[in-house]
Amino acid sequence: MIKPHLGTLILGGLLWSAASTTQAFEQTGKVDCIAPANPGGGWDFTCRSVGRVLGDLDLVDGNVQTTNMPGASGGVGFSHVVQKRAGQENLIVAASTVTTTGLARGQFPGMGASMVNWIGTLGADYGVIAVAADSPYQSLSDVMQALKENPRALTFTGGWDHLKLLMAADAAGVDDLARIPYLGYNGGGEAVTQTLGGHVDAFTGDISEVISFIESGDLRPLAILSEERLPGKLHEWPTAREQGIDTIAPNWRGFYMPAEVSDDAYDWWVDTIDTLYASDEWKSVMTQNGLMPFEMHGEAFTAFVNDQIAQISDISRQIGLSR
């Protein structure tokens, strides 16, 4: 056997080290952040606020440019990234629970969650099921028992947000979910008015839509759909889990990026968004905009996305919403 010369080993090691260094991802230049909706909405907020903080913390080399790409509840942006932006490592896309709902219901024809890389979350607006202060229902368990006996026992309302209710009812063992009466409105405000006026029995939506009514005492939460009790003034209200109904419904905000990027680039973005999330600057943004803690990144976030799509898809099939 011919033994390699010591100098050859050293030189080879140096060359390998240099090669591995050059393969590591180093972000340079402008970052493009796609907000798959018109300016002013949640996805636009996600891109612009994150872009600002990334720059303030010098986490990226260049500016972050927001590109609005509305259509099909995020489907136009998703299709664009899948079909035209594969391999682009300076591109991130704002996403939320609306994205997974669209994928679950088949609203992005021919496309699935595995066609992009899921980076991480930046917080969430948690779901809530609430009633008027004088409602006879004192807990979510009371409501679900009534629905088990008769799916039409109560009428619910919200801003076209009935999946939160159906997820809770499904977890509680309620049969015939499609029979539960639900009145959807274009915004949470009108739905709250209907609840306070006694025209419906309960409201389902996001905390940010009703926080002022909860604080004023007009609405009483039956359950917050979070993993644990929320901080601050909301801490006194129980979760669905505490009542034996295993339902978590965060309207999370986060990012995905194209397929066919290097592992180094993906890991870099996961670490960078994690760093941003932990910063005081981002905590301030969350406080100012009503976002609650919800941190999930990399593989854990990807698994969560897939689980959420499966759950929404199953419920959608039960009530005839899947395509």
C-alpha cells in the first residue's frame, strides 16, 4: 500500500477546509419578501415589519424589498414561487394559517406543502370562542355537550372563521359537524355586534378582534385556543385543553422559501428568523401589533404545517369544503 505523504494529507485537509467554507451560505445582496396579498394586510405587515427589523439588527447584507402578489388567498404567490423561483436563496414569502387552509382545501391546484421549505413563525393571533356576558353557557365543555345532544343547539358567528369552532367540536367528539349553524361576516366587528345583541349564541375568531370587548366585560371567553394560558390580562381565561378539548388554533405568521435551495441556505434562514424572534426589537413589534408568542422553526415547523393541513383537510371533507 502506498502511504500518502504527510504534506499531501495537510494540503488535502486545507483544500477540503477551504471547499467546505466556500460551500457555506453567506447571504449577500437584496432580499425579496413576497407578500401574497395587497398592501395593508397581515402578509404585507409581516414582510415590511420583518424587513425593517432584519435591517436594524444587521442580520441581512442588503435591503429587504416587499413585493405584493395578491390572488387566490395566497395561491398566486405560492404558484409563482413553486414554478418560477426554485433555488433562489434570497427569497422569503409571508405565510399564515390562511396558507395552510388553502393547501388543505385544494385551493392551490396541483401544489402541496412539500413544494416549498417552511422556515419558521414570528408569533400568532390565537383563536377564541366567546359569548355575551349574560350567556347561560359557562364553559366550552357546556357548549360541546349541548352540540353532542343536538348539533343545531347553538348558532355561532365570526368573520368567516368557522374552522376554529369545527376543530374544537371535532376534538370534543361532536358528530355531524356540517349541521352546526354558523353565520359568517366579512369582519369580526359585525359578528361581535350580533353576539352582543343576542341574535347568535357564540362568537369564534381571533383574540385581536375581541380583546377590547373582553376587557370591557361585554364578551366572556369560554376558551382560548392556545397551548397554555396567555400572558397579561388574558391569563384568567382558560384554554380549551384545560377543559379536555385538545384544540390549538393559532393564526400564526411566518415564512417559507423556495424548493431546491441548499441546506446551508435553509439553515441560515431558520437561524436568522429564530434570532429575529428572540430580539427585543421584535418583541416590541409583537406588543404593538397584538401578536402573541408562538415560536416554531425548521423541522418542527414543517411537521406542524403538515399536521395542520391534515386536520383542516379532514374537517373540510366532513363539511364538504374540500375540492
